[in-house]
Amino acid sequence: MRPFEYGLGLITILVSLALADLVMCFHRLLRNARRVTWDGRVPVAAALVVIEIVRLWFAVWTVRNLAQTGTFSIYLGQFVQVLLLVLLAAASLPDEVGETCDLRAFYESNRRYFWSVFALYQLSYFLLGLFVFGVRQASAGGSVDAFDLFRMLAPLALYTLLAFVRVWVLDYAIPVAIMIFYLVLYWNQALTA
């Protein structure tokens, strides 16, 4: 077993926990739909988390052949990154549906925490991305290109904005735009040997 495969085990468990939490919370909402006051911002935010989980899974796979990913420091960075995703998944939907469940109230009471954790997650993605791109570019003799910086820094700025600015249209527009961007960017990528 290669070091990457060994380290992937714990990351796999954490990603599975994140997805399981999202699915179970969404299931409870659907089963109790008549008692739920719906607000589309909550399922949109949860959908963004799901896309981010899949995107991270692809990103982890792309670094499998870098020797540095077997180091404690890089593995710890990946571990923290995945823990932040678990927190995001746990925070994206209400845990319980009581007699009533108001998703608007849930979103408003949860927004700063949720988008702040998303910004921290994106910061960790950016820092690890800089390292990975730096290793790849150093071996190829180049530098990190502007598009890679944009795709890592723009979401960080936007998640930070969502944490502190309450504009209803942005609560929809920013996550939907990021999801569309990621879907277009990664649609034809494949896990290869």
C-alpha cells in the first residue's frame, strides 16, 4: 500500500460522514415537508457543499503522485481541510425538524458561522493549492497562473462577503454562480490511474 492510499482511508471516512449527515438531514426535511417553511437559500447552500465535497475528492486524487503529500504537514493540512468540510456539511441543514422548521430563520441564525467556515475551508484549499501548484511548477520551471489564483481566491472573497453582508439576492446568486463555475470547470475531468 502506498502512503497516499494509506492516508486516503481517514479522509474517506470523514468525507463519508459529511455526506451521510447531509443526506440524513435532507431526508428529515423531505419527510416532514408539511411542517417546514422552506427557504431556497438553505438547499442551495447544501448543494454547494455537496459539489465542494466531490470537487475536493477529485483534487485529492490529482495530488496522489506528489511525494510531498505523504508528509505529515501536508496530510495535516488535508485533514483540517476535510474537517472543515464536515463542519460545513453539518451546518448546512438543520439537524432536527420539530413541530415546525423555519428554514429562513435557520439560514439567518446560521449564515455567519456557515459562510465563515466556508471561507476558512477555501483559505485552506488556497494554501494547499499554492503548495501543490508550487511543487508542480517548480518541477516544470513555471509559476502559478492567474486563472488558478482566481479560481482559489474568488470563492474565498465571496464566502467572506456572504458571511458579513446580508443581501438576499447575493445569498442565491453567489452560491449558484460558484456551482455553475465548478460544474463547467470540472465537468469533463476524470479520475485516471
